Amino acid sequence: MRTALAALCLAVSPQAREDFVSTRVIGYSQVSQWYPAFEKALGDHDRWELLWNGGAGVDKWSDPAYAGWGNKPVSPCKERSGDPDRVVLSVSGPYGDDVDQWARKIRETVDVIRAKYKNVKRIVILAVVGGHEHHACAGGRGGDAIRAARQHPKIEEAIARVVKEDKTGQLAAGPCVQVKDCSGFRDALGHLAPAATEPAGQAVAEFFKRGGKP
């Protein structure tokens, strides 16, 4: 995998293999870029679906009234579409280096997921695709770092905190996926270049094919 991306860049606790009928991936435009390759790599279209909206980070999904919750899913599950027993939440948003704020908004979004999906058993949380080995990747506005690359390690830190603090056993950290190099981003926000979308999707898929093990 590291020939394409550096995956699982922080330690992820192994999860027991579980059989889920319907998994809903929740995210934003970068997620929609890698999702087709992800689903193809899994080879299981019937039990996975995507709910996304442009710009929909945890600043948006943490609001139960956010319009994105009403979007139709991409590639709906064969059974229980819209009533998932597992959710995969990809985290992005506007909170920069503020780990406390990231953690707070992740918790709020988890609460909304639990309220909306009463039968959810597992919530897996992963960060926006980041820069190789946490490289900040210049190329943002005014010469700043690309947003996804800059925020990625802070989101990872927040996810680890939220999962560690969870007392339900329901939350799990997902794979930490990074581009091979900064050319994997095509703009200042961190949308993926075409060549990086398939490796990113494959990296996420490998995590789930291994039952959530690094």
C-alpha cells in the first residue's frame, strides 16, 4: 500500500470481525472522490452506501437539522438502506489546529448519528486524507499549507481522544490515509488529484477487508 499512500499512520486498535447488513459512509466531496474505488475494492456493493454533501464537515453533520441528512444515498444498500447498523464517519471541517474543537464536534456528530440511526452498533471515525507522513503540503491560499494536509494530524489526535474516552465500546478509529506526495492534492482545500483517488479508496477498503486491523 505504501507505494501509493501511507496508510494507517497512527496506531489503530484491532476490532473483532463483525457482520453488518448496512454500512453508511458519511462525508464530503473528498470522500465522494475515493468512494467508487473503495466500494469496487471491497467487491460488496449490497452492504455499503454513501451519504455526502459538498463542504459537509463535522461543523455541518453535528447539526441534526442540516439539509445533507436528507440527501439520497449513493449506491444504496440492498437491505436497510437509511437504517445502518454501522456508520463510517469521515471528518473534515474548519477547525484548523484546535484539537479540543475537533473533539467536541466529533462527539456532537456521533450523538446525532445515534439519534438518527437507532440500530447502529458501530461507528468508525476516520480523518480526511492527509499529506504524506503528515507533510503540510504548500499550495494553499497565499502560500499556506493545503487545508486537508494541515488539519489531518489534528483530526487524528481528536479522533484518538474521542475513541479513548468512549465508554460504550461502540466507537472505533478508522484507517489513517495519506497521499504518496503532495501532488496527490489538486487544490488548496485538499480535493484529491485523479491519480490519488483510487489508491485512497483501496487503502480504506483494505482496512475493512482486514476486519478493521492495521
